[in-house]
Amino acid sequence: MNLSPHRSDISLSVAPTSSFSASSSSFSAPTAAERVLAAELQAREEAHDALSMMVTSMARMVQAGKTRDSRWKDS
């Protein structure tokens, strides 16, 4: 089983932060952290699907913590 196949067509699109927030009516540009993560993942030569999924999940949890009605937010 090859765990790290070489792919030359790796692309990553970062979802706008508004897709993770309670209000989806306003659009905002990706945060600096999202831009850094996207650049890091794009710079890798091999596909890292597990890493990509982990980073996406972490970004969603961080964004969820910024909303008022989030289960991830401290009380």
C-alpha cells in the first residue's frame, strides 16, 4: 500500500470564514491563519489527505469557537 502517492495536480481552496460562522450573509476574506495553512499545504509535493482533513477540522473548530452559540466555546 502506497501511503504517499506523488501527485502534481494538488490544489487547495480555502473556504471563506463566513462559511464557518453562524451568519452566512456576509462574506469575509480568509484569515491570515487560513492563508498560511493553504500555502503550506500547496507547497507540499505529495498529497496528504489526512493532514488536509485534520487542518480543515481544526480551522472549523477555531471558527466555531468565535460564534456565540458554539459548543466549542468556553463558558
